[in-house]
Amino acid sequence: MIAIEHKAHCVLASVAGEFTLADYKEFEDNVLYQMRFQGKPNLMFDLTEMLGYTLDVVWEEIRFSREHRSEFGRIAIVTNDQWTTWAAWIARLFVDTDVQIFDSAAEAESWLIDAVPALG
């Protein structure tokens, strides 16, 4: 299951339980909407409650990241799982942006919001 929030030019996603292809497609739709109307969004994945993911999510994430590799602002991944951390570092190969790993969603969100350009 995925919960998505839009905040300060960011798309914040929290995954609980199994991360499915339908969840990832919902995330993609939100990111594409944000790109269309506000430019490069900062992205956060909170995976601390994720129990697992399906293989098709991995392939879709690679496809989407490669297709939009320079259209993201910062990317924050929140996890306390070593394998997820390694996968996140490998995913950096598919995007042209700053990707950071965090233990805390609050720290990740703060890092993303600090990167939002001031309006005016």
C-alpha cells in the first residue's frame, strides 16, 4: 500500500506492506502531474514500513527513472534496511540528481524542502 502527499514542490510517498506495481504506477502519476505543473519535483520514498516488493516494481522503477533521469530534483529514501540501502545506491546510476538515504522521514523531508527554490 502507498500513501502519497504533495508538499512544497515535493512528492512524498510512504509504503506499507508489499510495494506493488499498482502502487508504483500511482506514484508515477503523481510525479508526472507535479512535473507538468511545477517542474522538477523533489521525491521522497519512506520505505521503513515496507515488507517487500514485487519484481515488476524494480523493472518499472528502472524504466521510469531512465526515461525521466534529468527531470527530478533531489531524491530522499528513508529506510533502515541494508538491502534497500544498497538498492537505492545502485538506483543512483539511473538518475541525474542527488540521492540521499535517511533513517528519519522528518530529516529527509527537511532536506528536500531546503532545496525548494524560494518563490517571489
